[in-house]
Amino acid sequence: MASRVMCSIAFEHAESAKMLISGGNLTSATGLVRLQYEALVRAMWLLYAAPDAAVSMLTSELTQEAANKANRLPMLSVMLEKLQGKAPQELVNMLLEFKEHSWKPLSSFIHGGIHAIHRHSKGYPLPLLEQMVRISNGVSVMVGMLLVILHGGGAQRGKMPLIQREFADCLPDTKSQI
């Protein structure tokens, strides 16, 4: 259940980023792409690597005590390490590639760094905005892959590669960067 909820949150971030882009709030939209990625990593960690106590902690009633305990859950890098050897390697590789190429620039937007200041003051070139949408769509494809796994495959098995081929022009190029 917790993994499905995180997938839903990842999709919400993707939809919100696109709404913010259409509204001209480009810095905030860019930050949401990182949050979308983090939601996906958490979803995968919850499914494949999280101890039962961590899952219980996140799905327990929301109290101050529960929130304080949840604040001690692993950060992104640790979750990615814990996924090694437990989650499908193809998905782990995609997560690691995203982190390698997009994590630092997206973090700059979250923390008011040079990317945020430069882009907000000087503008966002159209190719950059297009690439940001493609990257968000790529994360959404990974969320879709995870949802197929959560669903148990069945009739959904094989649909994500078809979607990737059909919408290749809306997805990131290999080794895309923000």
C-alpha cells in the first residue's frame, strides 16, 4: 500500500510540474521534478528494501511521535544503496542514471542555488523546458513500471515498453541532463 501511495504522489508531482510550467512558475516546476524522482525512489525502497518497521512507521497514524520517528528514515542515497540486488536491476540502473545526470542541478533549484538564481533571473530556454518535461515523463514511465510490478504483471506486462516506443519523442534522450 505505501509503495502505491508513493507512486500516486510521484504522478501528482509530475502533473503539478506541468501545470506550473503552463502557468509560468518554472523554478517551482523544476523543483517538483526532483520531488517526483524522490517519491519514486521511496516507492521502490518501500517495496523492495525497507524493513517492516519502516513501512509500519510510514503507514501508522500521523502523530508528532510518528513524524519524529519517520524523520529518521534513510535519505535517498542510502535507499538507492539498499535497492541494489533487491529491486529489478533495470529500474535501479534508471534511478542511478537519473541521479548521476540530473540530481545536482535539480537540487540547486530546491535549495536556491546557482541554477535557480540564474534561470529565474535570466529565463528558461525552450529546449531546457522541453527537456525538463521529458525527464518528468521518464520518471513517470519508471513509476508505471513499478505499478505494473505492484499489480502483479498479468495483462499489464509488456505495456510499458510499448508506451516508451510510442511516446519516445516525449521521453528523455539517453543521458539527459537539466
